[in-house]
Amino acid sequence: MAEKGVAPRELTRPVKVGDVVVGGGAPVSVQSMCTTDTADAAATLAQIARLAEAGCEIIRVAIPSAAALDGFAEICASSPLPVVADIHFDHRLAIEACRRGAAALRVNPGNIGSWERVDAVIDEAGAAGIPIRIGVNAGSLDPAFAEREDLTHVEKLVGSATSFVEHFRSRGFSDIVLSAKAHGVPTTVEVNRALSRELPDVPLHIGVTEAGTARQGTVKNAAAIGALLMEGIGDTMRLSLTADPVEEVNVAWDLLSAVGLRRLRPELVSCPTCGRCQWDLMGIAAEVERRLAGVRAPITVAVMGCVVNGPGEAKGADIGLAGGRGQAMLFAGGEPIRTVAEADAVDELFSEIERRFS
């Protein structure tokens, strides 16, 4: 149990994935996973470059077969981000990934096979000095828990995760990050709360697996991960979406900003509009949002529907617009700067952003 006022993530053991620290109170890091064929190193590196530009800090790539290993080695050698090898079923691929430059492994002990095979992976990672993320989900439970009808799904996930961690520690291996994932919000929250209590020193990788397409997946991840982050639980995160992985990173940063943990980019504040609105609020807000995607400054920008309430309601914004009939007030910190024509409002706003915050 964390001491009063101390977030659980401050009590976990720091683990280094390349040059990124996970746990020990380090900033919650953002991960994603490549969708390219790992054997195609050029395509994978191009996607990694896009993800790094968006703010991804750790990247995972699949190694489905030995045919991907040469490409994986090339990716590790040239990637601007630490590369995690994602392995299922074949322990030999995990062993070889350690030798080809992996910054970390992700394995689900429940689908690797015998403990002898798992132990071979543990020993190779230990020799290479790289951490292992232990993964647990409905398809990779510890057999000792999987068939027990007296346990809930949450209890099976927690029991499996705990037993795997205990086994790794019995081998003298402690550079562990743990994830226990489900596709439902309540299960995800309950499992990670339990793991934070049962294994308070183990860094947690949080996320909703198989969350769905961009809209549904964003909602489910925001509900589950947002709740956990607000409770101080979670050391690193991946927001799984059936979408361009860059969108995963964008949503992750938006979520970290929303819960007050990390800011990389601007936050847009805009009102939902009402009968007092006399300008194209929705269109202008959408254009501001589009242009803010190219701004790398942790500022708050407001686009408000009327000059009556706008500057006051958005007083906490660094800069903003409040519209009227054919014109808009440009303001900062709730104080007016000048009045501009509606047609020029967005350009004027970004000119002021560049002047003040670039």
C-alpha cells in the first residue's frame, strides 16, 4: 500500500529500456507498436521515424518467425527509439532477439511453452542486460490458474501475473515490467489496481488490449487508463487502436495532458456552442486544432463562442479567440489583446502564438 500522498508509480523499481527509464517515479512513457513487416527494415524504420516525431518513446516490433530476424537487427541498429522484440510461442526467437540488439523483450510466459524454455529466455536476457516485459492476457494464463472455475477472470490474470513474476525472481531476474491486459474497461482497472497492491515494486505497462477502432478504442483507453493514471498507477502505456499507430501516440499524449501528468503539445479548449454564438465556432475550432498539430509547445489555446463569456471562462488559457458577429477578440490570460476580423482570426491567432511561444 502506498503511503498517503505517494503515488504507487513512485514506489516501483526503475527499469531501463534503452535510454528510457520505466518506473521509479520516472515520467509515464508512451509506447506504440509497428504495423509493418519487420523483415522490411526500411518500411519499419520509416514508420518508427513518424512515431518518434509524434512523441513515441519506446517502440515494439513483432518477430513472427526467423525470417524477420535480419530485418530486426537492422532496425535495432538504426532506430531512434529503443526497440522491444515482441515474441510469442517460439523461445528461440526471443533468445536470438537478445543477440540482435533488442532493448527489451516482451514475452507471455503462458504461451512460450515449458518452464525450461522460459528459463532459457530469462537467462539470455540476463546475460544481455536487457529487461523483459511479462505479458498476461486471456490467451496466456498460467495453466495453474486457467482452468480453475472457482476464480474470476480478474483473479486468474492477477494470479498468473504474480506467479510469473515470482518465477522470474527465483531465477535472479528482476528487470521486469508487467502487463495484464483485457479488452474491457472494468477488468483492466480492477486487474491493475490489484497488481499495484500485490506487486508494488514492479513497474506496470497499462493499456486496453483489442480496444477497437479509433473512436471506440479512444473512449475505452481514456476511461481505463485515465482512471489508473489518476490513481498514480502505471509507469508506461500503449493505447491500442485499430488505426495508424501515430494516432495511438497522439491520443496517449492528449490523455497524459488531460490528467495533468505530461504536456508535449498544445491543449485546445473550446466551448460546445449555443444560441449566443454568432460565428463559425466549429469550423474555426477544427482549423485551429489542425494547425496546432504542428506546434510543439505545452500551451493552452481557447476558441470560445462569444465575447460575453469567452475570455472569462477561458481565463486560464495562454491565448485564445472569442468570436462575435464578423469579428473575434484575441486574448491572453483572460485579457484582450485586440479585435480582429473573423476571416483573419486564425491567422492572427497563430501569428501571436509564434511571437509569444516559439
